[in-house]
Amino acid sequence: MRVALFVPCYIDQFYPQVAVASLELLEKLGCEVVVPKDQTCCGQPMANSGFASSTAGCDANFTNNFEGFDYIVGPSGSCVLHLKEHHPSEKIRNSVYEICEFLTDVLRITSLNAKFPHRIGLHQSCHGQRGLRLSSMSERNEKPFSKLEDLLGLVEGVEILKPERADECCGFGGTFCVTEEAVSVKMGQDRIKEHDANAVEYIVGADTSCLMHMEGILRRQGSKVQVKHIVEILNHA
Amino acid sequence: MLNHAEASEKFIADAERTDWHDETLWFVREKRDKASKVLPEWEALREHASLIKDHTLANLHDYLVAFEAKAQANGIKVHWAADAAEHNAIVHGIIAAQGTQVLVKSKSMLTEECHLNDYLANKGIEVIDTDLGERIVQFRNEAPSHIVLPAIHLKKEDVGETFHQHLGTPKGNKDPQFLTEAARQHLRGHFLASEVAITGVNFAVAETGEFVVCTNEGNADMGAHLAKVHIACMGIEKIIPKRDDLAVFLRLLARSATGQLITTYSSHFHKPREGQEMHIVLLDNGRTRQLADPKYKNSLKCIRCAACFNTCPVYRRSGGHSYHQPVAGPIGSILAPNFDKKANADLPFASTLCGSCSNVCPVKINIHEQLWFWRQDLMAEGLAPAGKTIGMKLMAFTLAHPVIYRLGGSLMRRFSGVLNSRLNPWYKQREMPVAPKASFQEWYKNR
């Protein structure tokens, strides 16, 4: 299967290991992975700030890079949700997948050669969870499900621990993290407190933006807890 | 006036109180979860309620006219108000005709929206709010911070001090039972003496011309049953087609609001009793403007349960007053710009767009999507804070040109140290990510 890897801008610049793990994992699973070289960003930072009217150039660049692919896969629920909801091209909207949903719904993997013998705290990113429906949500009266936990269940040795409020937002929120700095940080600190109560070694999620925010707080606190994108665990042999 | 971010920072400075506020409202959210999850048909009920409201809004004119005719036939006097000024003048006219100086009022967010208390005070008429929480904030000359729990920003110590000052309770007494009894005695005198009672309206039934008022304290009933004149104030969106529809809404309202199965009192006012005057004031005040915009129309489905407040991680940590509007929280943030875009341009940004609000909403308002739409509309009107527009255009330009993006990214990583600065709001309480030597694309080129 031919897959285009979408690497969100901030992952490209600050978290290349997440893109590397995505690439390696997809290749291991038999995909022919293409990385369009002129890709930049999905346009969400502008759109969520009220400047969707300024994303035409960004959208066109995305289309130029990706319109030739039936499967566009990215390791970021938030960016993928933005593309699905707001990208002007219907072809793009219908072809883009968040990597966990691609693994469970398209590749339908049932086994992985991965091992990660650690206590991990699961972070539910809002756009992945409520937007892309990667898992059931506590607000709804619905049957519990979780694509993230299904995948982590294939990894040997991993111990999943959930915070007391299983799906409360971490407070990143795009430009919210700086325009509403006080609330954003307080929300992040409160998430971390619940993970600390579970004595986790890693906070793991499917959105690097949430993880970047919590990592910033953890490091300021001098904490030993680290953050990891779920693909880094799934690719960990 | 402080904007939401500034007011929140002040609120959060008291970390202990912020935690208490967050935990108290989360407890209410959890009660709501329990009450909703015992009903296997919960999601179907939400859908049903949403469809009834959609249908009603699509036929609002007809239902309002039908309600007016039925209500008049029942002996209720019906008044129409285009805006807050008209509403207040109508209410004042009715009170003035009685020569009343002091009157009782049960909870009505609509009268908060119209600033009726201040208006009447200027005319020499004192309003006694009879909802306990509302009376507490009224004593303190504050606005309600929550539409169901108006004094939720206050602790029992605060209430004890307020009652000590205004009701003469012993200083330092913070026993909820004792303080409630003091309020009860204080309010009883006003209930008995008041010739006019104002109430809000939760639902008005077009089929029958009756209206329903929900309270837990029975204060609306105490006021209305004892007074010679009952004035009910409602927004035109409170109309529902049939009495049967209450079977849907009353089940959703209290479960969503507080996790109760039903409000303690759900009182139906059908016609005035012998010798009583009953008035109902129907207010537009921008609602038809909201109705005419397909993006925002369904915000009018709101039944004011405040479930979106209780679930909102931002509201719980910033407090209701940070929204500087009578209706705070996520729903307030999509209603407020309709009243005044410039004054409320900050509110649609007081959200991470996490979407929890839309998923607790008993009438399925797409609140987080409307927040996003308001962001676009407000920025298009030039209401961005200084520097934001230029910053956004620069970012959009960079991200539209791969060569400039790669150059900019490489410079940013090399000189990322300059971001470790007090001028960077990220850095105030968080470390910056450690910049890697090579971007993924650079690594991939040499793979």
C-alpha cells in the first residue's frame, strides 16, 4: 500500500523522532511510504486563531504535495482533524488519516513486534478523541472503546494507567497556550498531578502538541517523567 | 475592564480557591454523568430534544403567535419587547401602576441580560432576588458567576461574612444550615409583603398558553402565589410546541444541570388566580438576529442548564466573572458576541476547542464549532488584538512557501535560545522544547 507521510510543521522542526518512528512503523507494516518534500503545515494555527481566511496559500501547498495519494497519514490528531474539517479539497479531506486510526481501521493490524516494559499514563487528546473519535468519551452514554488502547495492547510489557479524569483537556489549545497562558498552564499542571498520582514513567498520547505543552511544564518542575508519542512506543522493539 | 485572560490570571493567582472551584464544579459534572448514564435512552433523548428545538426555531413565528392567543384566552396579558430597554419599560409600567416600591424576583438570567435590577433601582424600586445564591451575590453587589449556581465562586466563609454584614448573623458563623435559615427568615418577610413578583420562564407551551418555571427552592412559587401581580419574563426562544415535549426537556434539564432526576419544583402557570394579574413579557433583544444566521441559529436551542459550564476546563479554572457577561461559560461565549462584538471579542478565544461542551449539551448545540466560527467573524471585522493580524499573515506566508519555511525553521532551531525569555509567554511557566540539530526533512534527505 502506498502511503504519503504527513509530518506536521512543529514535529518536523522540534520532534523529528516522532516522524522517524511513524515512517519506520509504517514501513515495518509493509507500506510503501512517500514523504512529500515540500510539505509545511495543515493551516490550523491560523484557522483556529480566527484567520482561516489567510490559509489559502498553505492549503494550496498541502494540495500540491498530497493530492496524488489515496492515503495521507499523519501522527497528529489535531492537524488531521483540521484537514478533515476545513481543507478545501474534498480529495484531501477524504484521504487523510490520523496514524492510530490508519493502523486500526485501514491496516487492521492485530499484532506488533514491539516491547515497552514501562508504566505509561495515557493522555487523550481532545481533537483525536472527540473530533476523530479515536475513543469513547466520558460525556456520552456510549459503549467504551479506545483505538489507542487496542494498539498499546499489542505492545509487550506496557502497563497503561489512566488519570482520574480520563479525558480532561491538557490546556494546550494552539495559540491558547500563550494568549491564555495562566489557564493553559494550570490545566497542564492539573493533568500532570493526576499522572504523578499513578507514578507513571511516561505520558503517552497521539498528539505531540499536548505532549510538548506537558513536557514544558514537567521540565520546569524538574520532573523525571517523560513524554512520548504513541508511535514511539508502537515502534519500540 | 479586564479581558478574559487577564481576569483569569487574577483568579488563578489564588491557587487554593481555583482548585476548590474546579473540584466543586467537576463534582457537579460527575453527578451529571451518573444521572445521564442510568438512562439507556440518554443519547436518544438529547437527539429528540435537539429535533424539537430545531423544529420550533424553524416555525418560531407560528408558535409564538399561537402561544400569545392561548395565553390571552387564559387571561394572561402578553407583552412584546424588541430589546432590553423596551422590556424594562414594560416591566416598570406594570409595577408603577401598582405603586409598588419593593418586589420579589426569582432567578431570571433574562432580567440579568436586561440589567433590570439597576434600571428599577434608578426608578426608586428595590428588587429582592429570592434565589439564595442570587440574594448572596446581590448583597455583595456582584453579578452571578454561574447561571444555575450564581454564588459558586464563594465559600461558606464568604457567605457567613456577607450575612453578618447584611442580615446581622453572628460574625464567624459559617454553618450552611444556620445561614440558610437566616436567609429563609429574611426572605419570608419579603414574600409576605410583596405585591408584585417577577419570575423567569423555563418553557412556554404554545399548545396551551401555559409557562413552566423550574426551581429547587420553591422561591418562584412563594413569590407568585402571594403577589397580586405576577410578571414572567422570557426570551422568545423558550417556546416549545406541546405540553408532551416537557416529558423530554424536564428529564434532560435537571440531570444536565445538577444530576438531579428533576427539579424540586416544576411549576405550571396556566392562568391568573381569581383577582390576580398575570403578565408575560416576550423579549427578542438580538435573538432574531442570531436566528437569521445559520452558523449561530442553533445557539437558541439552549435551555440554560449550565452543563457546558461545569464541564468546561477553562471555566472551572477561570471563574464566571472572567467572562464579564451575565451568561458566562462556553454558551455565554457564543451568545455574547451577538450583543456586542467589540466588547466580547475575547470570549470565543477563551477555549481550547476541546469539544466537551458540545457533548454534554442536552440539546446538542455545536458550541465548540460556533466558537470557531465567531473567531473567524470577529477577526474579519478587524477586532484582533494589536500585532496579531500581522503575526498571522507572516505565519501564513511562511507556511505557504516551503523554501522560506525551511529557512525559517532552521534559523529558529539554531537561535531557539532567544525564546527562553520572559517576553515569551510560553517560557513563563514552561520550558521550550529542545531544538534538534536536524529537522525530520533534513534527516530524511540523508537517509
